[in-house]
Amino acid sequence: MTVTATPAPAPTVTITATPAPAPTVTITKAPATRAVPFVAPPPVEDSSAYYANCAAARAAGVAPLRRGEPGYRSALDRDNDGVACE
């Protein structure tokens, strides 16, 4: 009688891989900004010269007065065109 040994089958190893979770993407929007247009401040009236009225400016020989010049003020510029005592 001959006995032949059959090897036992090798154990089977089963590895179950769990899929990695999908990466989470968070998108944050920056708050909306509004552009504010630049508004120039009104010109500063020079107080180094003051004329009570256009007659005084003419008597001083400085009429007409232009905006930005010493002595110009909006009260002397009736039509608000930037030239007083015209």
C-alpha cells in the first residue's frame, strides 16, 4: 500500500480594502466690496485776505477773484462759475 500525502491547500488571505473617503473641498467666497468713487473735498477758502463784498475787492485791485486765490469765497461768486466779482 502506498500512501501519497496531498498537501493541504494553502490558506487564502482575503484583504478587503475600504475606499478612502473623498476629499472635502470648501469654497469660501470673499465678501463683496463696493468701489466708492473719490470725491475731492471742496477747496479751502484762503482766509489770509477777506473782502466784505465785490466793491471792496475792486477797490483793492484784485477783482475778479478766481477759485483758489486769496480772498475768493463762494459768497462773492453769484453764478458759482469759479470767478467772483466779475
